[in-house]
Amino acid sequence: MAILEVTQRDAVTHLTLNSPERLNALSDEMLAALQEILDQLAENPECRVITLSGAGKAFCAGHDLRQMQAMRQQQDAGAAAFADLFSRCTDVMMRIQSMPQPVIAQVHGIATAAGCQLVATCDMAVAARGTRFGVNGVNIGLFCSTPMVALTRNIAPKKAFEMLTTGDFIDAERAEELGLINRVCAPEDLTNHTAALAERIAGKLGAAVKIGKRAFYDQLAMDTRAAYAHTGEVMVENLAIADTAEGMQAFIEKRPPDWKQ
């Protein structure tokens, strides 16, 4: 049984974290599997959108604490082993945002600690009603410092700091209010709701979405004037695409575009 299941449906690739007995924890094996498949999909022109879910009763419960405790016992491991773990996790999170394809989290059950970080890192997220989100490491004496990075880039600092210091959960409706997720739906509609969003995006011009996603994250790190200068260059780049010219002409002629890509 693969720890990460991959299903292709037309232009949408669905990834399933498949370690339900560990609540789909981001173990060494899970991180390695995610890194490998994301690197492969980044080079796959047939894939236009990626969705990510968890098998069993939870989306993802964060890092594998049993594995971390075992690392602590290894001779000559110590801090270096933990530093390596967080570095590899960071690589996966940054890979998600550097992917040419939008990545949509399909969330149910719980998303805690690094699992919540994973939701915050994905470009969009849809959650089932009843899902709980938390950065709960403080409850066991381990402040969620790395999950904090993604969380504070999704929601207001004071709200994030409250979650980080209390270790309290928030529900899906509150997560939507705060901007952590995009949409809430009934549990029985989660798969179809996420698939519909993915298919809608997959129907857009892939080259434009790729350029736009890259520019979206680039401009977030810039001041306003630099962001405008950069995105102006991106618009020029986008306009040079033949399919963009076709899309504009199709709009003028009130017909569907005949895109070649």
C-alpha cells in the first residue's frame, strides 16, 4: 500500500496522504513521497491542478511524534536530526508554492500543527463542516514555530498568535472567516466540491495560471511599487503568449477560445 496515492482525472491530479493509522502524519516517508511526486508533477504538462486529501478520519495531524521521539534516542542524532527534519518539511512546503499548478487542500477531520501548516501552504483549501484546525504544539511544550510561518501569511497576526499560544482549535467556519480556507461544505459534498473547483481552474489557460501563480507569490514579498513594476512585466510576458491573443480575440468575437495548450 502506497503511503501517497496518486489519481489522475483528466487535467486534475489527486494526491491522498495514505497513512490513516498515523492520522497521515508528516513522517520521513510521507515527506519523501510528497517531495518526489511534486517534483514529477511540476514537469508534467498534462497536470493543470493538484488536489490533496487525507485517508481515514483526518487530513493530517502534523509531524510524527513517535518518530521524532525515536530520533531523539538515536546515537549522534540529536539537534542535527531535528534540523534535517524541519528542513525537509520546509522544502515540501516551499515546493507546493513553487509548483506551476495550483494546489487545493481537501480537508476533513483535523488539521493540526504541521497539518495546519500544510493547509495554510496550499494555494486554496476546501473543508468539510466539522473539521478542526489548530497549531497545538504548545500543549505539549513544543511551540509551532515552523507552522507559524504559513499561518501568519494566511491570517491576521493577533489571531494567529492566539491560536499558537492557547493551542485551541478553530472550526471550519471560523477558519473560513479568518482566511485560512476558501470554502466550507457538507462532509458528503467535500470530494465533489473540491473536484468542481479544481476542474473549473483546469479549464483556464494553463500558461496564464502558471505565470500568475508565480507572480502572486513573488509580489507578496515586495513593497507596493516594486510589486507593480514586477507584475507589469508579468502582464507583458503573459500577453506574448499566442493563446492569450486568441483568448482576447474570442472575447471580442463573443465565442469560446480555441486554445492550443
